[in-house]
Amino acid sequence: MPFDEALRQHLDAQHEALSTMLTDLRGKRVWDEIGCRLLGEGEELPAERIATWVPEIGAFRWGWATRHPRAPTRQRVDEAYREGHKLGLVEMVTEEVRLHEDWEARALAAAAGALSGASKVLVVGDGSRTLYLARFDTVLLPRPTPPPMRSPAPASPLMNPFPRRPRTQPPASPSVPAEEAAGLAEIAQNALDKILPRFREGLLIVTIDDTGTHLVLAAVDANGKLVARGVPDEVRRATISVLAAQATAGRVLARLTVRLMPGARGSSFEVDSE
């Protein structure tokens, strides 16, 4: 896909700074995603994966979209996603970007590294694929383990800026603002109207976990049969925009459900989140 105009302007404005971000590494290297480190040539380099570029199929996939379940859930490189949303850079919030040339992948990776505050972007390739890794000047020290307490104190946001939600007892469900919910519901319904006319009830289910964001679009057709359809790009973009806006506002969602109910007197919708 050609770069969006907003990204082209951003790359032009930051051209000199981005040109110094990339460092090509030679020799055999092994990427340890769980430990966020690059091994080889007698050294160990702490780094976070920005993206993987597979030139044979033209696929540039962001690290946050394919993160290993045992890797750190929140990483500093994720700041590129949040900043990309604020700046309206569609490519930064799209799980997989289709590119044609190596220079496009290098430019996109360098831009993401700069937005995340990285000091360098390491380039490691074996011909069939290329890894882009972010290096940071500062190293985050592990938080010391507190002594056991009967009533554990809440973690300080200064010590742990990205706390992991407890799986045994999820927090109260954050609500999506009415305007954002209505916009997402309208886009999802318009998409269903095009691919499945006269549907009785529609459902957009979004789940967010350590492996990425997953979308399912389903509906009950005129004959009462439940069918699933591929998620159109406009629905995917609208969903990612809503999730990014919630993350920016400090509301990290794990699940989002949009129920669409067309009727003779007009359409209605319900949005649930957790």
C-alpha cells in the first residue's frame, strides 16, 4: 500500500533525524523475544521488536500484533502506536502494512522507533525476513518484590506504568463514550448492509490479548441462519481508532462487543466492554 499523506508529510519533516536511527547488524544473530534481547557475535543487546518485514510477500507486521504470549505484555516501543494514533498515521495502527520496497520498511521502522523514544533501530536480516528492533538509552530496572502482606497495597503508577490486570478478578468494565460507540456501530452496520442485506441482528466482537487484536463480524440472516463474514478494512480501522482512543484516555479494553439491531423504525445498537 502507498503511504498515507499524513505519514509522507511526517517522514519528510523528520527525514534528517530518521536517517541516523538505523543501524545494520552483521553476523549471525538470535532474537529472544521473551527476554527482549538480541544474542550473537559475543554480545547481548537489550531491545524490543518494532516489526518484521517479509519482502517476498510484501508484509510489514508490527511487533505488537504478533507478540509471544510469554513476552512482556507492555513495552516501551508500544508508544509508537499511541503517538501514531494521535498524529493520524494510519500505518502505525494497522496490524500488517503491505509494502513494495525495502526503503519503505526501513522508513516506517525508523519512524516508529523515533515515536517510541528509541535511540537506535537495529536491523537484522537473513534475506527472507528482516527484524527491526528498538534500542533505548535508558534501561528499566525490575521492580523489587515487596514482602508478603495480608492486604496488598496497590502498585504505584510511577513504579509500574503498565500494570498487568489480574486475571482472576477483572476490573470494572470501562464504558466507551457514546459518540465513539455510535460511530463504530454505524460503520459496522453499513458494512453488514453491503455484504449481508436484510440481516436480523449483527454482532462485532473484538478481543484484545497478548497475541494481538482479534475481530469477528457475524450476523443472523433473513432465514435465521448465523453467518460470519470477513471484517472489512473500514470496520477494522474504526475499531483500532476506538481502542487507541481508550488507551490514550487510560482505559485499556480486553473485550468490546457491538450488537446491531436493525428494525422498521430505525436501527439501534448496544456496546459492551470490559
